[in-house]
Amino acid sequence: MSSTPPAAGQQARASKISPDHPGVDKLFALLAYGEVAAFYRLTEEARMAPNLTGRINMAAMAAAEMGHYELLRNALERRGVDVVSAMSEYASTLEDYHSLTTPSTWLEALVKTYVGDALAADFYLEIADVLPAEVADVVRGVLAETGHSQFVIAEVREAVAASDMHRSRLALWSRRLLGEAITQAQYVLADHDELVDLVVSGTDGLGQLTQFFDRLQRTHAERMAQLGLA
């Protein structure tokens, strides 16, 4: 996802957090495992594509994920952290999300690619707004818009315009993706105090998390409209 520069108030909050905060390593490791998991998911789901164009588009997205992983690996190495060991504690949660949202059709795979990745970007970019500049730059670099996922919009819109059945099924699927994403995000925060402290250190407290999840649902609705699923 593309991002906008933080507002002045957000920059002021960011100065409260040290680059050495223990939650930074946790955040980078979580992002790194997410990129690896996304790479394998995309390469697997590319096999569902009905044509070569779809497979190429998915492959391009998978390649971008590994580029982002390398950025995070390098950032962790500079901090003296072994990326593989650091990532391992997030494996079960992220694998649970992917196992619970395994697409059964190409269209479901497209919607998951577009919506699932966007939901994750919303979460991490919100955190980035309260991080020290050098840490936020890494997060935003990892979540920078690659442009590859835009092919999803045209293909899904065309499919749902031609079939009410597709529209209904994909609308239900998108709501399931939202629910599972929020559930897994809550699990991650519940199990990792350093991440929670990282988030609330730069905000007005835990109430900000509740407001964030409310915003997540609103932006999800906007994306559903983009896909023709509103």
C-alpha cells in the first residue's frame, strides 16, 4: 500500500519511542515471516490461474514479497538479530490465518491477495506513524505499493458484473477474510507484550487499538466497493 507522510502530531508522538525499543525487533520479525508466507501462498495460488497472464502477475507479486523479506532481514541483521530465529515465534499464527482462508477458486485467490494484503498494510502502516523515522522507513519500504495487485480489481469487477452468484460468494468471502485477519491480529498482540507496548507508547493508549480496528472495517468496505462487492 502507498502511504502518506505522517501529520505533525504523529511525528511528535513518534519521537517518544526509541529505535532500540524491544518491540521493533518483534515487528520486523513479524513482517519478515509475513513476507515469506505470502511468497509461498502466491506461488501456490498462481497454479489456480486460468491463463498465463494470471500466473505471471502472481509470480511478479511473489518476487516482490521476497524483495521485501530481504529488506527486513538486512534491517534485523544490522540490529544483531537472526531473522530465522526471530520469525519462528509467529509461524503458527500466520499459518493459521492462511489455512483458515485457503481459496477454493481463482477469484477467491484474487480477492484474498488484494484484500488480505491491504488489511495487513493498514495495520502496519498505522504502527509506522508512531515509530522513529529510521524504523518507520523500513516498515513503509516493505509495504510500498508495487502496483502488481491492481490487476485484481479489473478481473474481479468483470467477473462480478457478469454473475450475481460470483458477487454474493465473493462478498461473503471478503467478510470472512476481514474477520480472520482481525482475529489473528488480536492473537498476535495478545501474545506479544512488546508489540502492544510499541503501539501504545506512541498513542493515547489501548483505546487507540479499538479505534484502529473500527477504521480497518471502514477501509475494508471501501475496498469492497472498488472490487464491485459493496
